[in-house]
Amino acid sequence: MRILLVALLTLLLGAQPAFAQQDLGPGYVQTQFGPMGPAGRDLLQKVALAGLWEGPAGRMGLDKSANPKVQEAGRHLIEGHADLDRRTVELARTLNVQLPTQPNESQQGWLNEMTAAPARSPEFDRVFANRLRAAHGVVYKFLATVRTGTRNTAIRDYAKVCMDTVLDHMTVLEATGMVDFNDTEAIPLALVAQPSSVAPSAPVGVPQQNSQYSQQQQQGDGVPDGLIGLGVLALVVAGLWFWTSGRSSRRMHP
């Protein structure tokens, strides 16, 4: 019986690394901050893409608008994305994530619209406010989804900073009074999820990430099946140990 107990304990200790690996899904790697999945990499790439067109758009807001509120929004965009760009590059280097270096086709199209609009005209102010406000609305939803689902502490903290910056930008853009919330053409254009043509790799969609987390939550509120199995096996070993110890004690003391 003692040989059986030793064998079970050896199996228990040897199985821990295998059980721990079952908690990671496809596309995940372990980092010093916790598991890094497709959505975390996607987040870094999308924020980098946002900075590639929103920074230049902010500078156009300062240079081409006669509206002080549009100019103020431009300043917020320039300052906010300068800070986010620095954070994004630093975290991407730490987590070994490649970043795009050019805006995607849709983003370049929005910049072209602003470039074509006459300087110091209401037309420029409307294009500026509506394109940027629509894009920020989509990004904010995406950030909230990743922030809610990720188990990586660095990505979680980074997403929080991004959400604060995006909310600030949405607020100053809405304060211009130029945002048309019934503009059905502006909202579909805010497809910021598409990578630029020179992006190193195509990010994986967020819905797949959410599905994985939903399955994990259903399996014991985030407790991996492997840990549950380890607990059951430990109870079995402990029960056998006490049972055999009791029998030996009775034989020694009739």
C-alpha cells in the first residue's frame, strides 16, 4: 500500500506542470505579467495605428481650423497620442509585439478628407470632429472588452491609460459642437480594426478571445480544470494515507 501511495504522490507532483499549461489557449504565451493572448497583441497594434493618424489629425486641427474649440481638441490629440505612443512602444518591446508603421487605408482616407477640406472652414471642422469622434467611440468599446477579459496585468494597466485618454479625446471633440450623432456615413467609416498593409502580422479578432474567456468562467469562475483535478487527487491520497496509518496502529496496539 505504501508503494501505491508513493506512486500516487509522484504522479501528483509530476502532473502539476502539465495541468498548469492547460489554462492557456491557442496563441497564448506566458509573460512576467501573466498570460499574453491575441487580444493583448491586437490592442497594442490598434493603439499604435490610432496614433499614426490621430496625431497628424490633431496637428491639422491646430493649423487649419479657426475654431478655438477645434484647436483645443487638436492639442489634446497631439499630447495624448505622444504619451500613448511612448507607452505603446515600450510595452510592445517588453512583450515582443511588432507594431505597424503606417496608417491603414481607412485612416489615410480620413486624413485625406481633412487635407482636402478648405482651411478655416466649417467643412474642415465637421470632417475633423465627426471622423475622429466616430473612431474614438469604436476604440473605446474595444479597449473596454480587452480590459475586462485580459489576465495580463501590464495589458490591463495599459488599457486603463488608453481608455482615459480616449475618453478625454471624445469629450473635447464633442465640446466642439460639430459632432453629428445622426451622421450615418461617419460611423461605418470608423473601422479601426483593420491593420495597415505594412503591419507585421494580422491581429486575431477580439470575439474569439471573449469566447475563450467565457468558457473559462463557466469552468469554475476562472479556476482551471487541472487545479480541480489536483485537489481531488490530493484528497484521495490523503484518505489512503490515513486509512493505512490507522490499520498499522491497530495491528501494533491490539
